[in-house]
Amino acid sequence: MSLSAQQTESVPRPEGHPVGVSEEEFRGALARLAAGVVLVTAHDEEEGPRGAPAGMTATAFMSVSLDPPLVLVSVRTGSRMDEVLERQPLWAASLLSEEHRSLAGRFAMKGRLSDRLLFQEVPHVLGEKTGAPLLKGALATIECATEQRVAAGDHTLVIARVLDAAVPAAPGGPLLYYRAGYRHLA
């Protein structure tokens, strides 16, 4: 038996989790990792006769590779956005500024209004490459095409090639998520 296997066997396992830390310990530790906030969007062709925009707030978003240009977003498995991205490979991400705190909250809310109604209030344009909503006033926008979906616990990791990126002149700094709340750089 290897040393790492011996160490793993000797670690007490919290109730409810077969391996590792409890959910509370895990959340507490990772809450101290600041993350940028993005609005992930797509055009859901199955929503109504002409389709409709879909969106969700995400903090698990990152660059993966420069060559080729790849990004990753983590979505809850079985969520509406997971289902949309499973059938719609084209999507976008708008990197939110500190000015977008309330918008981030609205798209993260469970039991919220329909996305169609939310997008009526959100200044946006449709991406040329994806048809996905791109937020006006975002720090940057990225249009993507999914290349791979990876099951990871209760989430799906969506890895996508960047088709287009824009960095408009937007005021303010990034919106961050830290210790279970939205923050900005001081």
C-alpha cells in the first residue's frame, strides 16, 4: 500500500461524505478564495417559437489554455443552464464590473423571473459568432464554442474554445465574490 493510500485511510471521514472534508468545512475554506464574477449566456432555441436568452451568474470561470484559446465554466449538473449548454454549443461570458452587483444577484437567484423578462431590463447586444447576449458595460466579453463537457461531482465542467473576445472601455474594477458576498477592489 502506498503512503498516500495509508494517509487517506487514517483520516477520519466526516458524516455524509465518503471521502474528504464536510460540506461546511469545504465551503468555509473555499469562501476565502476570491473569484471574478461573469454572466454566462446563450440563446436557447427551444424556448418559444424564436428562442430566448438564457443566463446565469458564475464564479467558477477560468482560462484553460492560450493555444488554442480555451476557457472553462462550471455549471450545476441538471440546472437550466447545464441543459441549455448541453444542447447549445455556442455561448458567451460577460466579465462583470463592480457596477453589476445587483445584476449578478438577479441572475444567481433561485426561483427568479424568467430569463426572457430579465434580459428585457439588461442592456445587451447579441454576439456575432454565437447569438448569445453580451452585456453592455462589461469589462470584457468572450464568445465560445463548447469542445468538451466533463462530469465533476454535482457540476459539469464546460470547456470551450474562444471564438471572439472584446475589451470595451468600461468604467470601474472587477466584481469579485469573496466570503459568500460580492466585493470590489479597494
